[in-house]
Amino acid sequence: MEKIHEEEGIRPDQLMGDVLYYGDSYSAVVQLHYRKKVEKLIEDDKVDHKLIVLDMGLKHCGPYVKVYPTMIKMMRQMDSVVFTRMNSDKNDSCMQFLKDMDVVEVPTFLFIRDGEICGR
């Protein structure tokens, strides 16, 4: 099996510490920190009919942290998909969004197309 950290352009030191918890600025995985940003992204992508993959988790959730390098790899292979990530315990608006989407376990991936959830 291929090791994620050996993916071209990702150094092992880039997948440590805060990067895993909070994301980074060098990948195209969209880091969402507020409910309004999520709603705007969903509304904007209705025009393009792109699939949005929204990874929702909590900062100290082990699986949420561990899946991030895989998201980077998938993002590089699927350029027609918008990969996003929301640290749901960042603030009250994110936690409320988690509840409104009926998310009971984290991490949860929501698949959204044309403004509608089409999978979990």
C-alpha cells in the first residue's frame, strides 16, 4: 500500500501537529471555520454542479485527524470534486451545523451536490 506522506509535494513534517488538526494553506482542501462559509460554498457550487465532500469532525478526534492525508491524496486525483473540512468544535455555529445535519458520530462525511445531501 502506498504511504500517504510519500505523495509528491507532501513532506512528512507537513503532516504533523497543527496541520492535522487545523488543516493547512498549501493544499486545496477548503478549511471551513464558520457555518456561513459552509452555506456560501454550498450555494456557490450549485452553479457548477460539483460534488462537495464535507469532512466534519472534532479537533481531538483521532480518526478525523488521521483521515486528512487521505483527503489530500484524493483531492489530487479528483479535480472535479470540492474537498472541504470543518472542525466542528471550533465555535458554536459549527456545532449547531453539526446538529442541524443530524451528525451523531464523527468524523462524518457529507456528500453534497446542487445544495442537497446525496450521501453520508
